[in-house]
Amino acid sequence: MEKKCLIELKCIEKEFDGEQVLKGISLSIRNREFVTLLGPSGCGKTTTLRIIGGFESPTSGDVLFEGRRLNDIPPYKREINTVFQRYALFPHLDVAENIAFGLRLRKLGEQEIQTKVRTMLELVGLRGFERRKVTSLSGGQQQRVAIARALVMQPRVLLLDEPLGALDLKLRKDMQLELKKIQQSTGITFIYVTHDQEEALTMSDTVVVMNHGIIQQIGSPTDIYNEPVNAFVADFIGESNILDGVMVRDELVRFCGRSFECVDKGFGEQTPVDVVIRPEDIKLTFPGDALLQGVVESIVFKGVHYEMMIRTEHFTFMVHSTLAEPVGKTVGLSVVPFHIHIMHKTEAAQ
Amino acid sequence: MKKYMAYPYGVWMLIFIIAPILLVVYYAFTDKSGALTLGNFTSMLSYTSIFGRSFLLAFAATVVCLLLGYPLAYIMSKQPPRWQNFYMMLIMLPMWMNFLLRTYAWMSILENNGFINQFLQNIGVIRLLNTLLRPEAPIEYLPLINTGGAVVLGMVYNFLPFMVLPIYNVLIKIDKKLIEAAQDLGAPSGAVFRKVIFPLSMPGVIAGITMVFVPAVSTFVISKTLGGGKEMLIGDLIDLQFMGNAYNPQLGSAIALVMMALVFLCMLIMNRFDDGSGEEGGLLL
């Protein structure tokens, strides 16, 4: 993506009553990009979004929009619109008037407003809902009105604060794809906040993983999933087995009382590290064919795969497999070197 | 099970609300001998000016209450939560004192030789007015008491909390996100107020107007004490029919009934204005 930088955050810090919520967030977002801020609740992702929207001002640091400092510009003067978490539709206005709210403030002609409102309603699939009360709509429909209300302003940037959080799973999946489609067809930069890693991976060009007010990793969904930089990211993006290990030397790591070949280097010798192994990367074998042996403790059917907890001498592994093994059976666990991920220990990782 | 819990109130309502209203209706349509008649209503025509004055003064008091009460409620709702409780207490404070006592207090303030006039005499304002305006007979005091203004003042003083509280209650419940959404869509603070906060506070305004207008239009203590005999209101008229020398409960009932109908009509009109979020406003009737 060779597109110029649209929004830049420079060392943003934010304090609420002496508590530091953001500890130096630096981030640049390119034009037409779909960026997701991902993290557990309380990680500062919503605060970051609110700072970009202008609803909070940073304690220190700068927000730049096309190189211009945005800090002191009030929200109503920013070319940025927001889709709020609980939609925040105006209950005293009907669907059409909710969407027309911003257009009326721009003093557009009645004809133009009606045309734009109609186009938007069609885009979000709510044709004929003009005169409905917003309180009579379902959650999914309210969501669409909220999106239409923000999009009709033709913002440069659309901020979305966990917009699908209140919808049921099926509807959420549909809306994810629809939002992605809207983003691609309108070419508007989306900054999306969620705690749902699957949602982040499905929609984003870039995922920003946050924890405790610090950016943990920035990268494409594939990078984040395949090359997590630390145990926190690995654990947050999908399920992981995280073990204490010692890097003996390059390409050799020791955990669970055994030494394993791996592909990582540059950690030094005898360095304590986090070892991360994805549940789907562990293959179950005959006990004699693997370095580790364990007993199946429990098994849960998850649809596509079975999730088994397998207790070994030092650690209980989570294993995903399409084949079920009976509880109590002793099995071997094997992992190819490529799937053993070695990470530096960090305080932020829990 | 829970249904039975409402029975005591049902009985209460029957004895002390429904039965008296039926009694009032009965009296209103009968003469002293008990025969059916509309005479009570036709004889009321001579009191039209009292009806007019009552509604006019109550209307004026309601408008003043709204103009004072809305900004007060708005500013209060913007304060930090623990200050809000303090301000709330300040507003409720006068209501802890007896209604009659409060009104008498105003009497002694507004009287011809009351607090204000004495003060004005002492600082020489009265003398100044006499020299400047040169009236035919030099005045000794400003006529404050026994005027329509004094009655309106008494109404505003006594009923202002009833305007502030419902508006405040609605204002603090407005979702802050709606204000942010309006700003987000390009509204400066003035537009946020006009297009979001004020329309959403309408149920509170309607409730406030009702709670001020209804007692104001039917009061007789305030007009009696602060209006003297000059500013007779419907309340005084009714009072006179039951407790005064004009003893005529049939006429009193008819007046009460007509006033009830008029107030009901006013409320009906009020609720028309509240089309936006009609569910809440409708509860008032």
C-alpha cells in the first residue's frame, strides 16, 4: 500500500485521575486503510479512538491529520465521524431525520438532503424505513442507521467503537463482511475498535494489538497471527499454549524437561523465554513416537475440531484435533520446529 | 399475589377521590332543593373575569418559573455529582418550611411599611422618587403588596422547585453519547442544545409546566395573602362558596368542575407539543 499517511499519533499519553491509561501511543494510519485497535477491555483502545474523534484531549502528545495538528480542533470541526458503541441515535427523531442531522447542520438544500438520505438508506439496506421511529428498530437495524448517519457526512475517516458488540453472532458475521464491503467501495479510512480477535482478523488491513495502554504489535492479520511478538499477543490472538522455557542456544530451546529444535535465533545462550505453541500445531502420535507423553484429561467437541486438554509431567497442553482420543488414554505430543514460537519475556504479558 | 397489593390504594382512591368527585358533580347539577338544574353554570358567567385573571396570573407564573427554572436545572445538571446533591438540597430547603409561613414572610417583606419599603425609605429612594417625579401627593411607599405582581411572585416562589426538579431529572438522564454524537455530526454547542438537549428535555418541561400551572391556577392562599381582596382568583371564589359568607356549595362545585375541565383541556393541549417522545409525556394525563 503506497498511500500517504492520513492520521498520525505521536507519543500520546492520557491520564484519568492520576491513572495512566495511554502510555505513549504512536501510530500512523494511511489513507483508505482499515485499521483495527484490538485489545482486552481497559487496554486504552476506546480512549485512543476518542482522542482521534476529539472527545478527549491527550495529556501529552500530538494528533496529526494530514500533517496538521488536530489537538485543539473541537469534534464538530473534524472531518471525522463516529459510529458509537450503543449507536447513540437521537430518540426524538425518525430514521431519516437521524441520518439528515449532520446534513441539516451543513445547511444543504432539502432536495439534496432527501436524495442523500435515500441513497444512504439503500446502501445499508433500510429502504422504506424513513419515517420509522429509531426506538422501534432492532439492534441490527439501529446499527445500520448509525452507520448511515456517519457515512452520509462523507468523512475522511470513520471511527467505529465496537459497533457490532450488541449483535448476535450470525448478524455480526454478516455485518463484518458488509462493513468491509462499504469500506472498500467508499474508500473511507476506517478505524475500528474491538476486543474480538476474529473480527479484527476478518476485516482489517492492519491490526494494532494493545494492552495496558501500550501498543504490543502492529501488523497485517497474517503477521499478527503467525508472528506474534510476545506471549500476550499470541494468547490474545487465538488460543495458545504458553510455557516457560530456556533458549539453550540458537535453534535449540528447552522446556518441559526436554530439548527441542526450533527455528529462532538471536536470543543468546541460556536466556529465559516464553515458548508459544498453537493448539492446532500439536500432532497426537503413539506415545513412543514423540518427545512428550501425556494423558487425555478432557475432550470437548467444538464443531470443526475437538479441543482436548492433555496433561504431561510439567504442563497441561490444549490441543485441537479433528480426531478424538478417549479420556484417560496416553498419547504422544509432537510439534515440528517451525511451529515452536520463541518470544522475549515482557512484563506486560500475563 | 402482587395484584392484591394495589387494593388498599384502590379503596383509598374510591373513598377519597372518586366519591368526592361524584359528589361534586352531583352538587354542580342540582339546586338547593336537590332538583336537577344548569343554573349553577349560567350564574357562573358573572365570574368570567375571575377565571380570566386566574389563568392569566397562573400562566405568567408558569412562564417566569420556566424562564428561571430551565437555566437553573440545566446548570445544575452540568455540575459535579456531589455538588448536584447540594444544589438540590438548596432548592428543596424552602419546601421544608410551612407553606403558609413562607407566604406570610413575603407579606411582611412586601407590605407598605414592610422590609423593602422601609429599606427604600432609609436609603432615600422614596424621597428621590418624590422629587424627581413630583406626583400630586407625595408617596410614602411603593405599592408592592395586593398587586397581581405580588401574587405572581408568591406563585413563582412557592412553585419554582416543581419546575426545576422534573426538568433536572430529565436532563441528567440524557445520554452523554447523544451529545457527543451531535458534536460528531458537526454541531457546535448552541446547535447541540437546540437540536438535541432541549427537544429531549421536553417531557420534563411539560411535567414542570403542569406541576406549576395546576396548583397556581387553583391557589387561594397566595392570592388571599399577597393579593389582598383585589386579586381574587378561582380558588378564592370556591373558598368563598364553601367557607365564606357567600355559602353556596352548589355553585362552588360547579366552579370546581369547570376549572377541572379547563385544566384538563390545558394539559391536553400541552401534551400535543410533546410529539417527539410522546410515551413519557402522555403519562401526565
